[in-house]
Amino acid sequence: MGKLVAIGIVLLVVFLIIVGLFVYSYTQLSVNLNDVKFHSIDWATLTWDKLLNLGLSTLTGEWFGAAFEIIEGINLNLYFGIANNGLLPVYIPDLSYDVLINGISIGKGNSDVDLVINPGQIKVISSFQNIAKESMMPAISSVIESKGVMEIRVKGIAYFQFFGLGIPVPFESYKTISIYDEVRNRINEEIQKNKMQNSVISSVGKSIESALGSIVNEIFGGEKLDLDLSGQKFADSMYEVGPGAYTYVAFTLPCDAQVQGGFIASDILGDDIIVILMDNYNFDKFENNQSALSFYDSGKVRSGQFDLVLDSGDYYIVMSNQYSLLSTKTVQLQAASLCI
């Protein structure tokens, strides 16, 4: 009888130890949202009608709010950290969770995990999350008001399996990201991808092209040049350079001097320009379509800077759009000289 009692006690102790390990391991399981990163944006077809409407919408509000008219959805990569700090290996088949943006529920998500996580291991899994415009509608106002700041919160239940038993582990976690710059940059990219074809431009007319250019510049703000230049500024203006044309800034150096400057170009149909710095002799040759030498030639670029040492004399900074048949470029140029 005493032996049976002893065996019973031993079995009870073993059972309690197993239960203890089980309970301890259960309390040491965790799921956290480690990171959120952009994957892509789903765009509506970017037609010039939509672009014009987008521009007109900015007259009564911020461009960021109007931009949601051409966004069909936002795609994110969610990175979950799954930790097993217990003493027993666990298996997790999948994750299911609710997704909230700025505290507003916008739908559900799930991820196939199919992993065994051993004691002491932390594994990171990625989950692709598409947030369609329809499901995001309740949260759009808060995203616009916060200038693109999104608190991505996920909460759900992960079902870990111990020896075939499904054990629910609730989890809730969040990360904050901003989509403001991302949306701005992607819209600029889409505009460049959807440049007008010659036939479309001919039918729309130059005046509409200029209007669209002005609207887009208003929407996206355009970069402003603000260079820290040494000496006396002799150029700090915006210049309009028509298709197939060039304009220039003439300046005279009364002494040997360091000449510094920079430029940035913008246009809806391609924001590039050629900037050339040459002396009076070579400028005359340039104007007569002859081969000319230059002290600086940017090539066809969107922006650039120069820093030269030049002898006293007469010089010209040429902004050439001669290679373009269609678009007028807006060029901001800053330049200064310092006698040495």
C-alpha cells in the first residue's frame, strides 16, 4: 500500500512539474509588431483629367487630402517578432489579427506562419497587408488631419500548439509611421511615368500644359534653392526657358574671382535643363551655333552646383532647353562671386 502511495506521489509530482512547465511556457510566449514598412501604393489610372481635378481640389484644402482621390490602396509589410522564452518548443500555424489606423478599425489581417519555435528563440515573420481605399475610408480623415501620421495597431490571438493542444495567446502592439513624404514622392514619380504624348499635347494646347504645370507645382511645392554662397550674389531668380530655347545671365568679374552657384529645374513633362558657363568669346560662338568651350557644363540634369576660379572678364551662365520640343522649364539659379 505504501509503495502505491509513493508511486502516486511521484506521478503527481511529475504531473505537477509538467503542468508547471506548461503554464510557465504559456506565460513566456509573446507576439509583437516589431516594424512597419512601406511596400507600395495602388494608384488609380493617372489621367490628366484626374490630375487637373487634383490640382483644383487644392484650392479649398491641402494637396495631401486631395491626393487620396487617386490612391486606391496602401500596401504595407508588417514584421512580427514571435518569442518563446519558455522551456518547451511550440508550434504556431498562423496569425490572425485586427488592424486599426489611428484607433479606427479598418479590417483584418492574417499570416501563415507554420513555424516551430524552440525555447529561447525569437523569430521574425513578415506579413503583407493590403489596405484598400474602401476599408481605409473611416480613417482617412484622421490621416489627413495628422499630416500622414498613421498609428498602425494590430491586435488578435495567436494559437500556439503544445502537444497538439491549441493554446490562445492574445497580443496587441503598434507602430507609428508617416506616409506624407511617401505619397508626395510617389505622386511625383507617377507624374513622370505618365508624361503626355506629343499628340495629346497638341490637342490639349500649350496653355493647358502651362496650367497643369502651375497646378502641379502648387500641389507639390517644388524644391527651393537656398545656397550658402561666398561673396556678392549676381543671380538669384527664377527663369522660364521655353522649348527649343535658351536664356542666360551675363556678369562681369572686375578681378580674378571664385564663382559659386547652383540651379534646380522643374516642369511637369521632365524637370531637367543644361547649364553652361562660358566666357564672352565662346558665348558668341554658342549663339552662332559653332563649337564652343565652357568652364562648366552640367549636361542634362535636374539640379547641380558649380565652384570655379575665373580670371577677370565677361561671362555668361546659359540655361539651355534647346533639346526639348515640348516643355517649358522653370529654373531657379543662384550665383555669387568673390575676388581672390
